[in-house]
Amino acid sequence: MEAGAKVTSIFIYPVKSCRGISVPRAPLTPTGFRWDRNWVVVNSKGRAYTQRVEPKLALVQIHLPEEAFSDGWEPSKNSFMVIKAPEMGVLKIALTKPPELAEDVSVWEWSGSALDEGAEAAKWFSDYLGKPSRLVRFNAASEARPVDPEYAPGHKIMFPDLFPYMLLSQGSLDALNEVLKEPVPINRFRPNILVEGCFPFSEDVWKEIKINNFTFEGVRLCSRCKVEKSILPARIIFFKTSILVLQVPTINQDTGIAGSEPNATLMKIRSDKVLRPNGKQQGKVYFGQHMVWKDNLTKGKGMIIKVGDPIMVLKRVSSAAEAAA
């Protein structure tokens, strides 16, 4: 069946942890699809907000001009990202870079400067979240954020958690939904690339694939954090350093409210104990494959993948137990 595998959806998440955009095509860059996780909302100390602590971000809708995903397009002074949320006015962010710098911005282990989108954006997000917030853009001119060199040495990202691309198959989602009491949509898992035409969980073993003419390397299974046994069917999942922490797949992206699923079921069928019984047990569950664009030194136009592009598997490992995780 893998001979017929193809891309069925492409998702871009311009503002980290806000709603994604489904697009028919997307330009490739070494740090991920163009516009993907270029922005992040930070608190008064410059620390990134995510849905794990601010699930209301799931309700923030992002719109970019359709032409922003065309080959070689560059924004003008009349090009905007439009941001909407329940009971909030419309916020327009110019796609030309802002002049102000924000120092000491941090996302997980990384810290550096970013481009501050200004007072209007700060007030909008502060009002929406009910606490001091700012919207900042990755400062690609002066900053670099390397990925874990153990998995993908030399590769870099903007504001994703770990790696430039995440791929998931429709077969895997279908297999999960078959055992869930209430099926979940793909937006619970926030992939960049959704594929079909392969067996469930085939992506676990994809070490190298070609999408159209572009080569991607599978560098690490995508882990979804540990789920406590005593899960409440509400917003509280577990506490970490006295901060309410939610697991993103458990957050309903239409309501911003978390429950126990699908992580509770994933723990039964996709945990390291099940998939990697001879490895170190960390209470993780795996769903999807992190990837990097391997031939990303290619220059010029035409660096685009599209819905419908075929997928060819070039290298694979024998099982999920043999994959990096």
C-alpha cells in the first residue's frame, strides 16, 4: 500500500499553539514550512505560552493571504496576518517585519531576541488571556535555534517544540479512532503533513522518504507526554512546578477544554512499554514522526510540496522499537 501513499493535507501554525491553517501547498524552508511557528505569545518575562498552560490559545484563529503560500511571494506593506478569537476584535499584524526588539524571549531551553509586534498586539493578547502578554516574531536575521544534535545535527527551527516537520498518517488516526469511544480529529495532534495510502503506524519506521522530489529524514518518533493514571475528565491533567499543565492532544481544539482522551488510550496501545519493551521506560506515548528536510541546501524556486504529492519510502527500520525516540 505504501506505493500509493500521498500527501492529503498540509497544516501551517503561524502562531505557536494557536489554530492551524490547512493549505493546498506550502514552500519548504530548512526550519519548517514557510510561516510555520514564526510567532509566539510570551508572558511578562518573555516565556512562551503554549496550550499546555493556556488552552484558550486553541480558539485563536489565524488567517494569512492565500498568496503567502505561493512560490517566491514576498509581503508588501499591505500584507497582513489576521487574528480572531471569541469575544475579541480583529487584530491585524503586518507581515513586513516590525522594528522593535524584545530581549530574553525563551521557548523551552532556548532564549534569545525576537521581533516585537507592538502595543496593539500586546493589549489584544493581554486582554484575551487576562494577563500581561506580547506577540513576538522569530528574529531570523540574528538568531538561530538548533534542534537536538543527537537526532538531527546541523538542523534549526524557529518556534516549534523540537523539529521542523511532523508527519502523521490517516491510517494511524483511523486506527486510534477505532478504539476510542469518541473519535478525535487530526487537529488534536497538530501535524504539518498528513498522508494516506499506507498501513496504520507505517510512519514509525520511515527513516527516509521522498515527497515529490524532496527528501525528508525521519529523526525521532513524536512523543506525547506521560498521562497520570488518575486522570480527571476536566481541564486538570497534572501539575508540574505548581503550574497547571495540560497535554495538547487532550485539549478539544473547538472548545479549549481538556479531558483524558486520547492520551489514556494511547498509553494502552502506543506507550514505550508496548512499542519499546526492551528500552528505557519513561511513560511516553508515540504518535507521528518528526522529520527534517534532508536536501535543504537546494536553492531556487519550486521548493514547494502540495496536497496530492506522492510519497516514496527510501529507507526504513524494522519496527518502532528500532526507531529513534
